[in-house]
Amino acid sequence: MSKSRFLTAQWKNLVMLNYEVPPEILKPYLPAGTEIDLWEGKALVSMVGFLFKETRVLGIKWPFHVNFEEVNLRFYVRHFDGKEWKRGAVFVSEIVPKRLITVIANTLYKEHYSCFPMRHSITKEGPNHTRFLYEWKVKGRWNKLGAAVRNALVKIEPGSPEEFIFEHYWGYNRLNDYKTMQYQVEHIAWQVAEVNDYIFDADIAELYGEEFVPYLSVKPFSAFWANGSDIAVRIGDKLVVPPALPK
């Protein structure tokens, strides 16, 4: 039986820059009962920028918390529930400009939200392209994540790298060595568009840790954009994974 909806919103204009990293640097964040989900043998993380719109928490539109930006760093895992594999995402960092969102998500879902001033822009570049830019201010500096996108939407193809990045319908958070927070995310399959240019300019060490600097400072493995849709996040529950018996 599905849990009740905790949050509903629209996620729009998703910029995704994807980087290959050694699996070892993700292990401190790996929730119990999950394993890293690899794309053709590669462990990928994604820098993600997008818009929250028409946000409701428990059915309520909270004043000044309806429309806002988010930038996050995430990686990909899967969990076998005894019947099927569930593909999900784990968040290393999530940034929003709304303190209430930070408090709720960190308290109830054990997320890793931070609150910083943010802004975004959507700029037409001739008849065929649009540039999407997300910015967040840390220690007086505006960090940037964005992409220039061709104005032509296509479906995500089964088995494609875009499907691997976008088609995750579960979130997992590490609580301790034996407990994991699990929650379901619902949305329709999105459409994507070709990325012709991108930017990621941020204080990686300050935001994500020194271990990520060598891997987020190079050209991304891939760059995607999706139009987004209405989404719903179900109330989470806990997975308890018994410790392995000594051999």
C-alpha cells in the first residue's frame, strides 16, 4: 500500500551535469541495504539545478515557500526489496534558498539541505536555443550551474544514458550502519533536449569536500536537460538491515 503524499510540486528545467568518480568516495554516504548503481561500469554523480514550482507540503502552500530554486549533488543506488530492484538517488548536498524547507527535509527525511541565497535566469539565445542558469551565493561568491539547450524536445529512449540518469523513483538516506530512510518519488517520464554548452563554477571544496575536487573540476562525462513535470514525494519509512554475521 502506498504511503500518503508528503510533498507535491512541479520540478521544471532540470540541468544535469554528470561526472565519473571512484566508488570509494561515495561509500561514506552509501545507505544500508543499497549498492552503487553503475552505468556501464562507471560510478556517476550529478550536479543538478532545477526549479520547484507550486510546492505544497501536506497539501498546504506555505507562504514564500511555493516557488524556488534547488541545486544538488547526487549519486545513484539500487535496493533489492526481496522481489525487485528499486533504483534510487542519494543526496550528498542539497541547496535551497528557503530555511523552512531545509529544517523540514533534514528533520523528517534526514536529507543534507543547506540554505543560501539563490537566483536563476532563463535567456533566449536566438530562435533555436535557451540558456538556463542557477546561482547560489556562498561566502560572498555567486556559484553557477547552467546549460544552453536546443529548443527541441524528444522522448527518453529505453536503455539510454538519459534514462539511467533521470529514471530514479526512490530516495535513500543513510541513518546509520544498519538503518536507511526510504521514500518514493512519482512523476511521468520526462522529455529531454540536446545540451550545446554548459557551465559549472563553484567552490567545490567548501560545498562538497576536498575529495570531490579532482572529479568535479574536469569536463563532465555527460550533460543533460529535461523539461520536468508534476511530482509527488511519499511519506518515507525506514529500512532496517541486520548486521552481517561473521563467517
